[in-house]
Amino acid sequence: MGLAVKAKAKAFVDRHETLWKLKRRLYQRLYDRRDDRRGAPSWVMCPQDIQIDTHNYCSSTHRKNEKGELEHVYAGCIFCNVKAGGAFNIPRGRMPTELIRYIIDYWSQYRDLGAENICPYVNGDPIIDDRLPWICNYSQEKGMKVVIDTSANVYANRDWLVHPNITQLRFSVSAITDEVYMKTQGCPKFGEALRTIHYVLENKYPTQTVEMHFMVNKYNEHEIEDYISHFNGELGLKVKIFPLHEMPDIQLNSTVALPSPKWRNVSTSLEAWMESRPVFIYPSGYRERQVMRANRTCQGMAYAVQWDGLILHCTDAPPDYEDSPFFLGYVKADGSGQDMLEAWHLRNRQRIRHPACRACNAKRPDWCEILQKFELATADEVASLP
């Protein structure tokens, strides 16, 4: 009798999870295709994902000491542009809680335009921010969902990841052995990451989806088959194999550990995919790829605010401070700073000229035509592209 009850409970959970996924897919299609009065998709008017850099400390570089303070003890991921010696010169810091509250309050007003997800990460790992439970609760109170991207390598904070308002968990683990994990992510915490992932899978809510992210490079490409076999074959998780995001002369560390031509060709070849730029490599023969969503110029469509309130043009590009022609302004907790929705519109109009956008390999081949179509670039600007 006990087994029968468990079987029925599992069937109910599986059915609930399937319906939830179908609902999410339908919503995403509506968001990408829904027109406003100008005939533009919703992302032109408002971002769907709001990334908040609540702090920029990483669990692959920092750990708490006996005093409860974060100290730098590990090397960190080889492809990181933010760590010491990386391409981006960003000071370490922690966003004031008042500013986090203000950002959540602000975007909750624009849910009808498409603002939906609070993503408490940019250059830091949310698993070492003790405010994560509060962020999840407060976002839920304001009608906003939460999406988490984490290395999962702090087992002590595993319970923070099991929350009904976290709809998606993305575990960034780019290895399947301790040795390769140490090379790619620069810390001896592979076992701890696995324990956290298994704990979440056993305790998560039916509305929480989990996927694995693998950043392929020359040190780990030989592990891809074993990685897929374990996380997809044995655990049944969605696996995304990412090519390194290349921005020559901008993301200097992106060229440190590029995979062999075999894998680069899979991720960068555009000849057969002129309608949609491939972004992810999937398990099926490594050749099946997720294509860009309808009417999107690139994969980086999130709104991001750095820990000091600076509005970022792109999370994969260096910050544009006051001396940059692409400076978007600062957000302030008292509302006296830059209006965030206005900054989003300005950012979209800057894309055609921004050097990071021009150099990026994760955009559609027809990105400039899309910008022109939605009046975000002029014909002269498009013609001026090299």
C-alpha cells in the first residue's frame, strides 16, 4: 500500500511538472512574439529577466573565514573575466539591501509589459549571499519569480536553493571529475557541488526546474560524453554545453582555454543556421542546438545592475562608467538615479554601435536588420558596420 501511494504521488508530481513546463513554453512564445502598438516584440519595451549583482564574490574564489568574512583563497574559473587578473577591472563589493528592494519594487510595476524574473547574480554566486532567502520571499511578495545560476559548491547553504519561488536552477559545473574541476573552476569543491545538486533534486518543489551548464574548453572537452551520461542519462537533467563566449580584445580571458576546432566549429558555424544563431550545444550527437528565439538579436537580453548601482550594457562585457560614450547611469535606492526603463530603451538603441555587440559571437547574423526593423537602428548605422 505504501508503494502504491508513493507511485501515485510521483505520477502526480511528474504530471504537475510537465504541465508547468508546457505553461512556461507557451508564456515564452507569447513574450517573444507578442506585439505592442508598433508591432515590436515585448523585449523591445521591457526586459523579462532582471539580473541584480547583489555582490560579486564567487564561491570558486572566496570562502568565509572564522570571523564570517569572505576571503580570497581559490584561483577561480579559468574563463572568468572578473577575478584577479581578469579582463574586467571591477572592484569587489556588496549591493545595499535597500537598493535590491528598490530594484525589485521598480520592476514589479512592469509585470504587465513582461518583467517576470529576478536573477540575483551577475558576477557573484548567490549561494554565498545570506540574503538569498529574503530575496526569494520578497520577490514572491511582489509577484516576481526568481531564477538562480550557481556553482552549487557550498553544501552548507543548500536549503536556500529549495524555495517555491525559485522557478529555475542552473548549475554551472564544467567537469565530471575532481581533477578537471580543479583545472576549469579553480577550487577543490567538485564533491561538494555534486552533494548539493543531489540534495536539491531530492527535495525541490515540483515547480522548480533544474538544468546543468557546461562551459566547454580545452581542459574538459574530453569529459563531455561522461558528463552527459551522468547528468542527462542517469539523473534525467537538461544539459547545456556552452561554447566560450568570445569577444576578441574585450573578453581577454575568453581566449585562454578555447576548445579544439572540433567543438569551436560546432558552436560558431553559421552557414546552415542563417535564420537563427545557434547558442547552445545539446546532448543529441552534440549537433542539436537551441536556436535564438523569435525576433531576438542575441542571447543577452537580460537587464543587469552592478553591485554599486551601475546599469550594465551586457553582463559579458566590461562596465561602461561615466567616461564611456555608452554610459547608462546609476540606480539609486531613493529613486533619484537613472530611470531603469529609460536606460533599457537607451541600451537597445546603443547596440548597433557598441563595440562589445559588434565583436560578440553569440548574436544572430541578421541582428542589425532586426534592430532596424524595430526602429532601434537607422539604415545609415547598419550600412556603416564593417
